[in-house]
Amino acid sequence: MSNAQIEIQLIASLVAIACAIPGTFLVLRKMAMISDAISHSILPGIVIGFFITQDLNSPLLILLAALTGIITVVLVEYIQKTGLVKEDTAIGLVFPILFSIGVIMIAKNANDVHLDVDAVLLGELAFAPFDRLIIAGLDVGPKSLWIIGSILIITIGLLLAFFKELKVSTFDAGLSAALGFSPAVIHYGLMTVSSVTTVGAFDAVGAILVVALMIAPAATAYLLTNELKRMLIYAICFGVFSAIAGYWLAHVLDASIAGSITTMLGLLFLVVYLFAPRKGIIAVMYREKQQRTEVSLLTFLLHLKNHSEERERHVNHLNEHINWQKVRSKTVLDLALKNNMIQFDKNIVSLTEKGEQFTSQAIDYIITNQDNKIEHMKDDFFLFRG
Amino acid sequence: MAQSSETNKNETSVGAIAVKVDDLTVAYNYKPVLWDIDLEIPEGVLMAIVGPNGAGKSTLIKSILGILKPIAGSVEIFGKPYEKQRQIVAYVPQKGSVDWDFPTTALDVVTMGTYGSLGWIKRPGQKEKKAALEALEKVGMLPFKNRQISQLSGGQQQRIFLARALVQNASIYFMDEPFQGVDATTEIAIINILKELRKAGKTVIVVHHDLQTVPEYFDWVTFLNVKKIATGPVKDIFNDDNLTKTYGINYKVSIQE
């Protein structure tokens, strides 16, 4: 690997981490679309900042652009508050207007600005290593690396300091306000971090990838864990993995790095969406199928419990009596046998003691809906897991 | 009114006013939902706030707690503004106001009750964890401490919210419909805890929907419908006259006593 390659992967990874942290909270606050709005509407801020500073990497430019991001959030909330349009409509109104102001400003001053719209949307990660930071004649690395590194350190510092406040205000804004942690302060703090991160990452990865890096890793992590800290860690890992894997995909395909990273993010989400152990599509389908079978099992056991006549319980007549098809009957019989709930006596089926007990408990639960009585059954049966 | 709270009052200042609301008016988008509310809640009562849908019951609690900004009026908790008294006030929001799919456990939600006494930045430690476990024990939810909150039943979620308020060890408890969507067992468990709180001299204020249970559960009641209709001891003012004034129709309720 050449130095430039290592630097590109390092920048991409730091951007991924810096995006995953605010992204996790945006996803939990159901504000994913706000990051899209911010990433587009910072454009006029960047252009104006560039007129003033003549340097795309100046901290002043980053602050100015981040300010445009905050203005976007304020405008969206203001329009929404009038009650005339809904939030998604307000977002859809605000950011294209700000973005197009930026586009027009670039077009009108094309000679002065070395920005073009392609670069804004997709970034130019491949060129990041060429823009070096020179301190006292010494080359200390690419400027982008220093910018995103500084932003990341601030983000991590804020996360560690205000983790508890972020958690409580995201979960329960009312309680947060009552306890004295102003949800508005935390909200705008998060919006500021999101805006600054977006601007810092923008030059390297472009407006579209910034959104993907904020939302996709967090959405993927959400499917895999029930704990906020783990969700943050998973999101960071997915972001870094996609950044590096995406870089090599681009290398092999000789394609855009930003595009390849986004593709990796999408693929990763798809895999987890399908195969996540609890919330994945396949797990959900399996659970639903099991629940259907268990309902059938319960129906069958209840039938045995309610009928003492032998003709109702003869193994060859079960199908007719319960009116099921053969496959289903067999699945149910197998399940009942596996759990020692029924026994055969000359082709006459009857409940075992365990079967009796299970049936009474299950019926009792369905009638009273009291959870504590069936806690021990939850592990074995999907039926009782809500 | 319970004798225990009487004795408690004698220990502290006689007839202390826990919550005093003065000329409170609250509006959503310039439409008033609470009009000129004057309310004094004595210390040590277990009080129901009743009124029809849209009467402003939740709004009243939220404005007392500073979650909503009133357009006029003031609120005092034991003679001081709420901002100075946060530590002695606990709040149980409506169960439906939060996202129960949030990635967190029962223990973690209860621990949130300790955040107020910790203040900004400081993290909960062993002491806070111990307090949270005790509160979980009190509501009978200790076996579920590590359960993800979406895996709890509605009644269990409500108990978790109650435990989170208990852990605050407050003097005044505000609860927004704690009996909504819970089974009979949980309802009894919750009301027993509320009665215990009153016995310990705490003031408990509950937004309540089931008029039938008011005389059985509460000793104090406030009738609310945008304006305050009446407030006082249940035995004196919980009658058909006030119910009719509050609910607008000729309301009859069989008072079981």
C-alpha cells in the first residue's frame, strides 16, 4: 500500500466514526432526513465562507457552513410550527432552496471557486492526500485528515461528557425537561455537531455519502442490539468497515470511492436486514411461522383436553376432527411429541401430565394476560414472547 | 382524609401548601387549553385530576413542571419556583409519550430517575445503580432488570415508569394516567404504592380517567375542564353537581361507599 492509499483509508475511517456518533442519535430521534437537509443546505455557507477565506479548509469556513446547517434546522422547525405543513414537507421546502442558492453562487463565480457540483455531491476522496498541511516547512499530512481528526476528537469528548443527557432527552424529552436537562439545548447541541461533522466530511466524501455514513451504520446497528452503547460501537464498526472495504472495491472496479463506500453500506444493511438474529426479516418470518404452529399445537392440545371420547382422539381421525391438512397435522404432532405433551396408546392420543399442565397454563395466560406466570415458558415458545 | 397525613402535617408546618398555581393560562397555537387556573394542593394528599378529554389535565401537569411555557401565571412548589425545587419533584409521563423500542433495559430506564440529582455531566455510579435496583424491587420488577423495554408488557412498562419516579425519592409525585392500559393486578400494585407514598407524607398528584375508582383511591380531587371547576376533599366535593359541571352532561356516577 502506498502512503496515499493509507491516508485515504484513514480519512474515510475517521469520517465514518465522526458520522456514526451523531447519526446514531439522529436515527433514534427519527430525524434521519434532517441530516440530508443539513448536508445539502451547507453549500451556500461553504461558498460564502470560501469567498471570505479563500481556503476550503479554513476553520472559519467550517463554522460558517455549520451555521447554515443550524439555520436549516431552525427554518424547518419554524415552518413546521406554523402548522400549515408537516415536518417532511418543511424539510423538502428548505434544503433544496438553500442548496440551489449555493449552486447558483458557484455558477456565477465559477472562475473564482474551484468547486464544482459533482465534487460537492460525491466528494473527491482520491485527491485528499494532495492537499497537505505544512507547518513550519514540515509536511504533517493531508489537511482533511487534520480537520476530520479534530472534529472527531471534539465529538467524542462531547459524547463522553453528555452521554447521559443525550440518552434521557432522546428517550423521554418530557422527563429530561422536568429533570432540568433542557431538551432544546441538547437538540441544538446535536444539530451543531451534526452540521460541523457534515461540513468537515463534505470536502472528502461529498453530500450524499455524508448522509449515508450518518444513517446507514446506525440503522444497521439498531437491528442488532438492544443497548445504546453497543449500538454506538456497532455503528462505528460498520462505518469503518464500509469505508475500508469500499475503498478496495473502488480500487478493484476503478470506480468512485464515495460511490463504492455507499454501496458497501447498502450491502451491509441488506445482509443484516435479512439475517439479524432477532429483528431480521428471516428471523421474523421464522418466528411468525413458529407462532402459527404453536397456536395450532395449543388448539390441538385443547381438543384432547376437552374430548374424552376415543373417536375424537384416534390418530387417523385427527385430521377430520380438527380440519387440518396432513403437513400441518404432522408438524403439530411432532412438536407435541418432542415436548412430551402427548402419548399414544393403541393409536389413541392423550395428554401427558406435562401436556395437561401446559394447556392449563397457556389458556390461563391467554385469558388473564398475566405475564409473570409464564416467564419460564418464554424461552421455549415463541407464542409467549409478544 | 387519611389520618396519617394529618399527623404528618402536624410534624411539618400545619397546612403546608405543596403546590400553588396562580392565574395559570396555557395556549397551544393561541388557542387556550387552560384558562386562569388557581389551585392550591395541600401537602400529603393523594389527589386525582379529572376532566373530559382535552380538558388540559396533562397540560396542567406539564406547565407545573416547566415542560410547557404558560402565557400567563406562576407556579410555586413549597413557596419557590419549580426550577429551584426540581430535586423534590418526580414525574411519570404518559406511557405512550416515549418510544419503547429505544435500545435500553428496564434497569437503565429506572436509573434515569437519578439523573436529576446528579446534574449535568456526572455519570451514575454504584450508589445510583443500587437505588434503581431497590426501586425495581419495590414495584416487583427486579427479575426483569436486564430485559429490553420493548419486551415488557404494558403493565410492566408502567411499573418501570413508577420505579423511575420512586428512585427520585421526591416529596411531590406527578403522574400522567398511570393506570392507562394496565391489567387489574398492576393497577392494584400501583395504587398500593401510591397509598404508601401518601402514608410517608408525600404528595401525589395523578391524572385519572376512571371516575368509578376516585372515592376508593384518592382523598383529594380537582375537577378540570379548561377552567378549574372545583378542588377539595373527595368526600366533600366528589358529587353529581361537580361532575355535571365538568363533563357538561347530566353525569351520574354511583359512588361506592
